[in-house]
Amino acid sequence: QINKESKNAVSLRTELNLNPTKKTAVIFPHIFWDATFFWGEDLFGNYEQWFVETVRNAVENDRLNWIIKIHPANLVKNQRDGYSGEHTEILAIRKHFGELPDHIKVLPADTKISTISLYEVADYCLTVRGTVGIEGACFGVTVLTAGTGRYDGMGFTVNSKTAEEYLEKVRNLELVPSIRKEQIELDKKFAYGIFLCRPIPL
């Protein structure tokens, strides 16, 4: 996240050609083979299945702007492993969808746009259990989770018990109520404890 550019909502909407009359949802895919998959209970068989099914429903829901933010850790992991091909998220998109419709934008792992800028335009954040769920709620973004294990059930996220319940919410995402002020405050307290107080010594 170093050397990134901060952008306000107006400039970011213009750059990404987002429809200002529509709400915006951001999908934050996990690294498909990330060990965090074992940190809780999952609604889907693996991170790739969650990603594909989420994007499939985003393709059908053009009532929102959609942004797919490819995980920046791809850059570090690929360099470490000596891999120079396309990221697995991009390969999954090509395999299952080919070209995405105009209402879905893809930000590559090396985008110069800072993640914090995305919270300026995002109404919804979709993740299984990524740290972005904690961050997004701090900025007033409604967070939908597709798994347990990190911060679900703490009172500031929209959780589902089954994959179908989750996908039904995605299909009608614009109808999911916005995060409330008291939930934002609750999340800020949680984030303060986790990120700054660091209560567990390592």
C-alpha cells in the first residue's frame, strides 16, 4: 500500500466511469490459497468458489456499480514464488465469464489507487473474512461476510448462515440496509483494540 494515490469520491467516480446515480459495491477477493481459509466456518467450498459465485451475481445485478479489487499481496507472493503469469482472480474471471459487463470494473493488484480511496465511493464491501471488512465499516461501508472467524457476529457486519442466503443478498444488494451509526462506532472500537492495542502478544 505504499506509493498509492488518494482520490476523492468525485475524481474516483470519473476515473472508473462509475454511474453517480447508483450505489457501489466492492468485491475484495482473498488470495485463493491463503491460509486464512482455515480461520473459521465457510459458506463456500473455497475462496475461488465464493469469488466466482459473487461475481456471477454481480454480472446479473447492473443496478449497482461493481469494483473488483485484486488482492495486492499477489505481487509479493508471486515474486516470492517466481511466478510471472496472471493472477488467479483474473484467470477465474476469464474462465467463467470471459469479458465482464461495463458495470463491473477490475482494479489490478498493482493499481495506484489506494484502498482507502475506495471507501470514499463504496456503499458495500464483500469479503469472506478479510481485514477490509473491519476497515470498511470504520468508513461507513456496509460489510457482507461469507464466513466466520475474525469479526463476524460482533454487531457491525451483515452475516449469512448459508451460501444461498448470502447470494440472495448479493442479487438484491441495493436493498440491504446501510450500516447504522452505532454499528460504525462499535467497529471503530473493535478496530482500535485489534489494530492499535494488539491485546495478544506474539
